[in-house]
Amino acid sequence: MTKNLDEIDLKILSEIQADGRITNVELAKRVGISPPPCLRRVRTLEEEGYITGYRGLLDPRKLGFDVTVFASVHLSSQADADLKAFEEFVRSEPLVRECWMLSGEVDFILKCVAPDMATFQEFVTHLTAAPHVRNVRTSLVLHNSKYDAAVPLEVKGRG
């Protein structure tokens, strides 16, 4: 819901996406307003849920997570309780970094990281034994051509 956002709000969001560590003084300067109203706007954007948090982006490979895999998961049941149980299961799994429920042939796709293939294989064994998991297909990431966690605010027609 972007109908309440004006051009200043969008500039603030864009600057924060580019640099989450930007100071309020610098942010205010970049968006063309004074620091006090800038800070109020940032707080409002946080309270309304447009800004959901601030994080440092870490390089998994530098931290020893050399394997990235996407796992397509098919469940044997799509009953609401079973879907929720699976989601609860993956939330407790540290190797699962993202979990998306999909429409179509695949019920869920998981983005997983692991220090090595042996560790990932142990996880797959654990995953396939989870309740209502019919099968799991994995795709090993060979190379990442693009990663951008930012929302494309410049795209027209949203909201």
C-alpha cells in the first residue's frame, strides 16, 4: 500500500535500502529536508511496516558456507494444518534461509546454505523424513548472477 507515500518518503526508503547505516543528518541532507522531520518520517515508515528492520548483509562463503542449494518440496497433503506444520518445521532449521510457498507443481521452495555437501545431504535426509514430505528435488547453485535484496522502488504501477 503505497498511496500514503509521497516523494520524500520514497527517497527516504531508497536511501535506507542503499545504506542502512546512513545517519539521520546525512539522510535528511540527501532527501532535502531537515533532520527532525526526517527522523519522524523514518519512525512513521517503521511503525507502518514499510521498514521491517536493519541488517548487515554477510557473505556466506567467507563464513564457511560454500554450498547453496534450492530445494523443491512436494507435500503429500495440502491441508492447512499440514502446510503450517511444514512451515514450522523449516523455521526451526538453521540451514534453511528462505522458504516460499508456491502455486503449481511445487508446494515449497527452500533456499539452503551449508558448509559442505555432506552437511547438506544430512539435512536432506532429515527433510525427507519430515511429516507429509512426499519428495524433495535439489538444485545446486553454481553461480549467482544477481542478488539484490532491495525493493525496486523506481518501478511504476505498484500499489
